[in-house]
Amino acid sequence: MIKPGLALLACLALPAAAAPAPVENPLAAAIARDYQAKLAPLYDYLHANPELSYMEVQTAARMASELRAAGFEVTEGVGKTGLVAILRNGKGPTVMVRADMDALPVEEKSDAPNASKVKVKDMNGNIVPVMHACGHDVHMTSLVGTAHQMAARKSDWKGTLMLVGQPAEERTGGALDMMADGIFKRFGKPDYALAMHVIADVEAGKIEVSEAPFSGADLLEIVVHGIGTHGASPHMGKDPVVIASQIVLALQTVVTRDIAPREAALITVGSFHAGTKGNVIGDSARLELTVRSESDDARAKLLAGIKRVAENTARAAGMPEDKLPEIRHTDRPVPPTLNDKALMQRLRGVWSSKLGEGIFDKGYQRGGMVGEDYAHFIYGQGIPSVYFVIGGTPGGQVAAARAGKGTIAYNHSPLFRVDAEKSIQTGVLATTTALLDLMKR
């Protein structure tokens, strides 16, 4: 008989059973190899050579070259500087994947080795710095990586893959231009559509998806008329600064009193211009607004409320009917980007089963109401679509920021810098995994 103490020692002396080695995802391994060989140099080129909206000439040419080399039929000049790449693989669904290509007039101040030094003359003739401060270089590189993986796996899927390089997302015009150029009539209307965006406050290597990833946006100008007079005799005129100031404050009640408390809505007055001198009451003031919403009903209420507040505030100040405020759009409106619920749930299930629940950044909560003109491809088109986000910042920095112990340089910041290797590989992995399910044999 073995005594209990000796039995315990005998057990301790036995070699511990080796933990099972993690099962390698062959797709992830292939993407990692492709990143080192081809995608990393492509990303470095794109990041160091950014181009502004509607000026993406060299960017589009490089993308066209990369996609042709992957075996796609590429058509350039769609919607000005856009491109469409097609890979046909038998009878099956047509699936569109879109990446935006333009950069921003921002001077890069990161310490990245591939930091942009580019300065160009913009469409208004001004010399401006240019930077991929929103991650569109990540999107393009991921699109090319997806092209590589899908071309290498033609035996695993069927249908037509449509890859879109969209210009001028930052000016919210590129998607409309491609639609006006007949993208779906020329290349086929997709049965499904996908897009993604790298986000600074999501952990690199992870993704997240929600029903409303981006908001609708209207950019407005309100010209407030007054009656000019001496600053010492305000009773002889009508002060447009006072009228405009009252409008600015009253507009917030449109959000808090016209819109249901749990519905997303926002009115921001970002610019207020009036007057020339302290002792002069001028005859006009100008306000510039951004208006955000996520439903047609909320948008209609916001726009009607802005008109009501502006006009009736001027009436209350005694302005005649022919001098009421003028309201106009200063850019083309963007509808909200809304994900198809059934498709979103399907892909969440696919990502969870193929990539594990750890692929999701469950601590991410969308707080702002940023807009995206991708919605013009799908809004009212009856195309099931999913737009997901991928992480751009190392996990430690994200955790510290969420704990209030650090900050993150967000998209559009001159300090914006992504973990390119993790972000791009995750973008390719998530997109390819989704496509192989949507187009499976």
C-alpha cells in the first residue's frame, strides 16, 4: 500500500500533461505571409504618398495595378477617379467590397517611419499638407489582401466578386459619383455588400459590428439678416448677432424636445461669422451647422425644426418676412449607414465560429455620430449590407484610455497612427471569412 503522502509526491513527480497547441488558422497564416511579402510594402507606399479627394490619380493607378496582378478585370475612371475590379468564378452571388482611397489635408505629426511629407495644391489652389489620417490606406491594403486570398481560393467559392476603390469619401461625394456613373448598371447590382473602417478606439486585432455604424449627415448654412446701424444706437436697427445667438441656443431644444430621448440626433453649430467692428451693428450673420441623424423621421424633424427656429426667432425680433433667415445645404447630404440585421447576425455567427469570440472588441461603444458616404451605395437599393469596424490601436493603449489613464489620437488627428500589421491582417481575415461564407459552394 502506498501511503497518501508518497502518493502525492508520486503525482507531483509525474510530467505535467502538455497543453494542447492552438490550432493554426490556415487562412490567418496565409494572410500573415502575404503581409510580410506584399501588403506591408504596399501600405508603406500608400501611407507615404496620400492624395486628396478627386486627386487620387496615382493611388488609383497603384490599386489598379495590384488588383490586375491578382487576376481581376479592372476598370478605372468610374466616378472620376474610382475603380471597379471584377473576378468571375462561375454562377453564384455578386458581392461588393468597398474601400475608400482619399486622404485629408492634415500635416502628419506622428513618428511613423513612413510618415507623409506630402504637400500639394488643393482644388481651391491652396498649398496644403496631406495625410492618411483616417486609415483609408489600411482599407485599400486590406482590399488588395482580400483579393489575393480570394483569388487563391477559387475552388472554395462561386459567384462574382466586385472590389470597389471609391474616391472622395472625405468630401462625401465619391459614392454618389460612382452611382451616377452607373456602377451597378455597368458591373451588376450586388446581392450583398461589405465595407469596413479602422477605428482608433478599437483594439488592433479585433472587430466590432452594430446596427448603425455611421450616422446620416447634413451640412447647412444659415444666413441671418439684420438691419445695420451704429453700435451705440441699436434701437435704430436689428442686430443679426443677437438674432443668430438666440438661434444657436434655441436649436438645441430641437434635439431635446422634438426628438425622442433614446433616438440619436445632433445639431452642432461649428461656425459663427458676423460683424466687422465693435461699434458697428452689421446687416447679416452666418452660421454653419452639421446635423446628424439615423432615421428618415429624425432627419425630417431636425431639418423642419431648424427652419422653424430660425425663421420664428427672426420674426420675434421684428424682422420682416422678406428678410427671414436663408437656409441651404453646403454639401450633399449623407444618409445613415444601417446594417441589414439578418446579414449582420449571420456574419457575427460566422466570425464567432471561424475566428472565435475573442475576435470581437466587446468593450467598444460607439459614442459619436460620424458619417460615411458608403451609404449612397446601399440606401434604398435593397442590397443587404454589413459595415464593420476593425481596431487600429494596441490593446494596452485602448485599455488605458478606457480606464481614464491615457489618451488615443483619434481618426483625423495629425498624430493618428495605426498598428498596421494587426489592423490589415484582421481586415483581410474578417472580410475573406465573410466572403467565403456568402459565396460558398
